[in-house]
Amino acid sequence: MPPVIEIPAHSSDPRLLVVAAEVLRRGGLVAFPTETVYGLGALAFDERAVHRIFVVKGRPHSHPLIAHVLDEARAMALAAEWPAVASRLIRAFWPGPLTVVVRRAPHVPAVVTGGGDSIAIRAPAHPVARALLTAVDGPVVAPSANRYQSLSPTTAFHVVRQLGETVDLVIDGGACETGIESTVIDLRGRRPRVLRPGALSLAQLRSIAPDLEVAPGLAAVDEDRASPGMDPRHYAPRARLVLAQSSQAWSVARSLAVPPAPVGLVLRYARDDDGEHSAQASRAGDVLVRILGDEPRAYARVLYRTLYELDDAGVTAIVVGRVPASEAWWAVADRLLRATGSAPSRQ
Ligand code: TXA
Ligand code: MG
């Protein structure tokens, strides 16, 4: 097990992070909490350490990283151009779960940006993340602290489980508040464009950038689309994840049960349209049911944690009742679809 330092989630005192800062300065990798998910951090200008992030995650070098900074001024220092809309969005949403993609400044190492000429930047809101950025006094690149294509971690325990001793230090700042990754917006074009739906809703973003576009492939909020992608599994648990209509989720779960191993069943509410099945299933004890509620933010907060827990319980499959095809559920629907391995590819 890697060393774990536990720090209360509300701590913003950089003096508590001196050890973590030292590990980073020596070229180490430090997993730390943000308000979205845990990140696997390295100093952005330490090319060897950044390279190690890709190795530890098993992630292709062409997949660029997000640079975490304290504020807009420090973000601008990493960019070659700073469009006016960036300042407007940042004033509204930083610190917070908004990642902006802009042209990168020439001194940003190519290993950070996957060799490309753009850079993704965000200022996290989590007090511990901010304290760490203050303590190191420089940008920290951090992808989600999981193996490539696995579930993002929302607790320090998930990080330890996924990365073990390949990470030099884990800062345990409790469970992440939003539980789903930041929204990524490309600001290089004429109109801002969403590349990854996330913790900020489209409605929130449109209130600041009414001409917001959505990248092709993300346009439909349609969980039924049948377009297997090139990037088959992302945000996936170990167990097979199957989406089912809520009314059929119980019977699908029962049909996938291979006793004595249980099947996981994730629903928004306890109602089921097939009382017979539900009674049988709960009696048989072979279906582990988790009810996450009908409010998208609350659902997102516990989704990954729930999938981790079901995985740990040894389920053979996880059946998830479909979520509504509405904008409020967009990010959750995107992650669920990717977890089944049938989403279109994303950069
Ligand atoms: O909430 C989050 O964003 C978390 C926390 C730790 O900040 N980080 C995170 O990083 O989710 P990662 O590496 O798992 O996902 C970064 C996303 C990927 O979809 C990546 O393709 C996109 O951001 N991205 C990064 N740099 C980019 C760039 N230069 N151009 C386009 N997309 C970029
Ligand atoms: Mg990730």
C-alpha cells in the first residue's frame, strides 16, 4: 500500500501539504482529492514525472492531461491565446468543475498535451487541492487517478485499490463532492464547444455562453444509440455493465445471475413495474440493489462509489436502469454508456 496522508476535506492550509509538495518537487506522483474525482498529480514542467503518469495509468501518450492551477492569471501563463469567453466562463465557474481547452504556450511540455498545440486547464475548488497548488506554487497536471478506461476514483480507497504502490503518496481528503468529472470546453473555435459533459450542466454554461456548441457524437442525449465506438470501454467497472429499461431491470438482473455470485442492480427509485420479480429477487438474495434517487446531481455523486462497491462485492454483472434522456442527466448518461463499452469515441 502507498503512504496515505489523511487531511480533513475543509483544510486549506498549505502547511499541511508540505510533505506532498516535497514528493512532487522530487518528481513523485501524488494522488489528491478534487471536488469532482481524485487526480493523479505531477508537476506540469517535470517531463519525467508527467511521463510516469501515463505509464502508471496505462494511458496512451496521445491523450492529453488537464493542468490544475489556482486562478485565471496562472491559467493564462500556460496559454498562447486567451479568448474573451474564457474570462467570462471562468468568472462564473472557477474555482470549480470547468476545464477550458485553449492554445498552449510554447514553454508547456509536449508530453502534457499529447503532442498537440492545445492545453486543458482548470482551477479546482477543493480546499485540499488548492492548498497543494499553493504549496507547490506551480501548475499540477492530473488525470483521474485510475487505470486507463476504469472508473474514476471518488475516495482515496478507490485510488489505493486501482494504483497501489505505483503512486508515491495518496492524500485522503474524504469522498468527492460532485463525484463526476469536470465539463471540458474547447475555446479555440468561433464558438465554445463541449468536448466532455460533466459536473456543470449545459444550462449553467449556456447562461454565460449562449452560443455553446456540442461536439459531434455528444449531440444526442440518447442512450439507445447503437454506435459502438473505437474507444470501447471508459469509466468502466470490472464487472460487465448492462443498461436496461427501468421496468425490465429486475428481470434482466435475475436473468444474469449466476448463483452463488450476486448481480448488482442500480436504480433511481425502488418502484418496479414487476412486483413479482422484485419479490423473488430480494428473497433469493442474489441481486444487490442500490437505489440512487431521482435527482441527477445526487445520483452522480454516488454513482462511481456504488459501482466500486458492487464490484468489490463480487458481482458478475451490474444492471443499471436507464436514466431520463434529458439534459440534466446528460453527463450521467454519457458515463453509463461509456461504461457499457458502446459509446462513440472521444479524444
Ligand atoms: O474532473 C476532472 O476533470 C478530473 C480531475 C482530477 O480534475 N480530471 C480528469 O482528467 O478527468 P482525465 O485526464 O481523466 O480526463 C481529461 C479529459 C479527457 O477527456 C481528455 O481527452 C480531455 O480532458 N483533454 C485534456 N486535454 C485536452 C486537450 N488539450 N484538448 C482536448 N481535450 C483534452
Ligand atoms: Mg479519466
